[in-house]
Amino acid sequence: MKINIQIYILSRNRPLFLKLAINSALNQNHSQIKFEIIVSDNSDNENVSKMMQENYTNKNIRYIRRDRPLRHIDHMNLVVSELNSEYSVIFHDDDILHPDYLNTMSS
């Protein structure tokens, strides 16, 4: 049985941290888990957008660039309103997932 999980990564102006966060999600040990990575970019510059274009165009990652920077709580509330899977994980660009996070969470 496949389990569907959305992994939302909230980002703002920290492309190097975001890259580590994305890679930690891509490197999960997950035999029975189907997951989607969504990056919500709340930056006030183009650095995250450029990093995404240079590194993740061929990956199964959805990238959302917000029209304008939002207050932290507004960004979080917007992301929560967009969730549409059975399970979800919301974390920030300065967080890294343990390699067995999804397996542990799904059990």
C-alpha cells in the first residue's frame, strides 16, 4: 500500500540551506511511500528561484514563487490552506529530514 505525503518546505532568501533541505527529502528511505516535495518561496530576491532553476528542474519538485513576500504567519497559513494530501509535513529551509523520517512518520 502506498502512502501519500506532501512535504512542504517554506523558504525565504536562503538558497544554500534550502538545497540541503530538499536533498534531505530526496534522500529518504521510502519503499512504500509516495511523496511530493513542494517548495514555497517567500523570498524578496531571486536567489532561491535561481538555485531552483539551476539544480532542480528535472526533479519531481513543485516550486511555488509567491507574488510578494508575506509575513511568516501569513505564509504558513497559506501553505496550510494548500495542503491536499492524506498526510503532510511542513518544515523550513533550515531544517533537514532524518533519512528514515518518512518511514517512521508513516508507521
